[in-house]
Amino acid sequence: MVDWASDSDDDSKFCWHDDGEAEPSSAAALRNADAPGPSTRPREDANGKANGSAPPALVADFMGMGFPKEMVLKAIKEIGDTDTEQLLELLLTYQAIGGDPSVGNCSASTSTPQVIEEEEEDDDDDDVNWEEDDAAGNCARAPDSDGSGDEDFLQEMSENDEKIKTLVRMGFPEDEAKMAITRCGLDASVDTLADSIFASQTAGNGYSANSSEYEDTEFSSFGGRKKTIFMNGNKKKRKRYGSGPQGSQLPFDGSHEESMPLPNPMVGFSLPSDRLRSVHRNLPDQAFGPPFFYYENVALAPKGVWATISRFLYDIQPEFVDSKYFCAAARKRGYIHNLPIENRTPVLPIPPKTISEAFPNTKRWWPSWDPRRQFNCLQTCVASAKLTERIRCALGSVGDAPPPQVQKYVLEECRKWNLVWVGKNKVAPLEPDEMEFLLGYPRNHTRGVSRTERYRALGNSFQVDTVAYHLSVLREMFPTGMNVLSLFSGIGGAEVALHRLGIRMKAVVSVEKSEVNRTVLKSWWDQTQTGTLIEIADVRTLTPDRIESFIRRFGGFDLVIGGSPCNNLAGSNRHHRDGLEGEHSALFYDYFRILDSVKTSMAGM
């Protein structure tokens, strides 16, 4: 018999998701550096005059060629107004793919997320957990139907262009400047953007793909020599640029504002197929258990976030991993844990790592000019039917060999929305059961709730194969089972990972705000487990006294696992990307509070 105790409190006060949306994509082509955002600085024209709108003469010239004003403004929004030849080519492309509102049924339509059910539940807008990269755009952003936002957008675009030009003058490549704006948001200062770029460059130099450079790598608890190189190099960049003449930028002195370099490739401490390198790490004394703990969040977080998380979690070096090395979809995440890193084993069966292997039926329709072999990060929302119909019309009107600009347009949309080819000139979003497969969940794991909720829950979940690989070291340590405290449980990614590893869960105390997610986890638990499941709705109600009572009841926790909300960390959340001070992401401090309370209580046993 399953001993299930409901310990839910009122869950209508606030909301979170257990996993961030990030990344989308690792492909540079997906990064929308011109996405709108707040801006106040006007653009300057060639004469140095402020210009907050599109040049009237340029708009008039293209209108004289027969292009509608709305189409011209749309093109300027997308690529700017500096290259008239590219503008003309883009306008011609719009006409070829039906971008002119006057072109029949294949007229322009903004690529808004699909409304999957008419009976959409009432949700607070803040509940949406944006992806760490804005490849899929802002799922809550309504399209401008009357063009009234054109002038504001152009002013915001000017701010974006000026920052890119400044970074290029500093010596950074233009594509890296755009990627930095994607990571940090349009509101980020030039100094912050420069830090972000140099952090990525330093990471790329420090984590070479050459296997010989992986040999006997030893990670200190935090920083070390790499930190010194990063600081010195960053100062050189700033000196070259002459940044901070007003002295507004804080010193780069290793405080909470310091950036943490991300590895490239993002392979963590080891991969299942990796036999060429030996990685060692030294954990600080205070990091050792009991219990073991495991914390996850989006890798591409704002500046200083991972340094702060690391500092709170006993100065443990994060393990950054892209799940594209475990399955057919990218998912860049950071993990901080005190688990052993030797003798890891992958969970079986090994999942396919390419789209064609995962979904062989797509081969028949996959065009030769679509080079995708893996999906970008799976999102919480999907493309609209209008978009897929527009793509069908665009391809159907140009024959079997689409011109390069049409191919480029279609590929960008396919990458943004992870579209698959299901017929001739026909693309479609992934179905929820296909996302379950890619993320390592059993078929129909989320079935029984609305499609909208299924996409949202899966987009915010763990990639099970990745997490199971890290947790596999626990299998031999706990042959008779273990007790787990699961924080921000979501749809039970951690529980599914342990189950697939063959680790019995004697008791799980699960804390999860979403009633839908709790329903999914409870349904799965009843079908697969014999242990005790206790569900709690509000992490803030898990007080030290309550934690101690659970420890007395179960004899302690063997594992504390979870990933706090990434709502204020993900790159697409431009207006509330407040880092760990944000309303939702600040719940990380509850993770640390609870973990520390567990460690303290168990130390006194």
C-alpha cells in the first residue's frame, strides 16, 4: 500500500516552476538581439543628431518602389536601417513569402504562441517561466496589430545598435556582442555586456575541446588561476575602451557582481562516452553530508548569480552541462552538488541523440537544406497554427528549390519553435508525448491535464537522463532505498530519475506550488512506487521545527534535491530579469535555508 499524506497549504499566494527555460538554443542564429526592451537613449544619425524613428527619406524611397509602409517599418525593425541593400532583399523576401498583408490567405502574421485550448485556465502572468535564451520570443507578448508600437520599437532598436557598435569598437566580434545582449538583456550596461563576453571567451579558452587539455584537470572550490586570468583580461578590455569615465562601474574585485565563466563545450565533469579525461575536485569541509544535495538552475543566468549560488552552497564549483550530450535536445543547466563524480553510469536505455534517430518518420519529409540534427531547448509554449500555415504557403509558392532568403526565414522559425517536418512543405510543433520522450519521462507522464499545462510543465522540467547520470553514484550507496526531500519538485523529474536508476524511494517529502504538477507526480507515484509520499504546497511553510519532525519520523534525509524558479534569471524575461533578488528566483534562499536546517538537525542526531 502506498502511504500518501497530503500536507498542502493554500497555494494561491505565489507561483514558481522547478526548472528554468534556457536556452533556448545554442545556435547563434536563434538569438534575437533586436528584441524590444526598455530604452531611453535616442539614436544618432550620421550628423550626430538624435533620431528616435526610422529615417523618413528611407521609408519614402522604399514606399516609392511599391512596398507598403508597414512592411518597410517591419524590415527596419528586424535588421536596422544602415544597409539599404539588405533591406531591399528582405522586403523582396517578405513579398515572396507573403509578408504583404494584401497577399491572400498567406498574409503576414506575427509568430505568436499557439492558444491550445479555449478554456485556458486563469494564470498570473508572472507564473510564466521564460527560457534562458529568447529564441522563442516572449510567449506573453501580444503582436502589434495597428503599428502603433513602431516608433517605440525603433527607439529601442537604436539603443541596441549603439551598444553593439560600442562593443565592436572595444574589439569584440559583433556576433558575440549580440549574444551578450541576449544573455544579459537590453537594459544591461556596456560594462556588464563586456564582462559577459569576456567570461564566455575565457571559458572557451579554459575548456578546450581538445581531449588532451582535459587530462587530470583539478577544480578548486571556486575561482583560482582562471579567475585571475579573467580579471586581468577584463581590465585590459575596459582600459582599451576607456570604460567608466564617470566612475559609475563598481570595481571588479571578486564581489557578488563577478561573472563566472561558462565552459565550452558544456560537458560537466564527465560524459557517459568520455574516457579521455580525468577530472578531480576538492570539496570544502562544510560541503560534505549528510545529506547529499543537488541543486539545478539555468546556466545562462545574469552576471553574478552563479557566483552567489556557489558562495551560499559551500563554495562548490558548479557543473555546467548541456543536455544535448544526453539526448536530441539542448538544455544548458548548472548543477551544484556534493555527490561523488567518479563511477557514474548512464541510465538505460541510452536515448537517441539526433532528431532523425528520435523521430525516424520525419526523414521522409526533411528537406536537404535543413541541417538541424538536434532540437534547441524545449520551451513552455509552441508555435501557432498561423505560423506553420504561413511556412507552408511560402514554400508552396516557390517550388521544390526555395530561394536562400525563404530557406533562411523557414529555418529561423523552425529553430525558434523546434518545428519538425511532417509532410511536404509542412511543419508542426512537437507533441507533448514527443517532449516527454526527449526529456526522459515515461509516455503519457503528463497526460490527463490540458495541453497548455503539459507544455508548460515539460518546458520547466529536468532532463531526466542528465540528472540520472549524476545521481547514478547513489545506487550502490543505498541498496535498500533512500529518503528524499524534493524541493520545487515540478512533475517529479528527480523522482523519475531515481526510479529509472532502480533506487527505491522509501519516503519522499515533495514541495511544489503548482497543483497541476502535484497531480502529475501523485498519479505517477501511485502507479510505480510503494513508499510514502508527502506533498507540501508552499516551501515557506517548511520551518526548522517541521523539518526536524520529518527527520525524526524518517531517520533523516539521504538526498535534498531541487531547482528553484528561474523566472527572474532567464534571458527572455527582459522586464523582470532581476537575478536572485527577483520575486520568484529569490526562493533559492529557501533552498539554502532548508538544506542548512537539514544539515544542522542531522548533525545533532
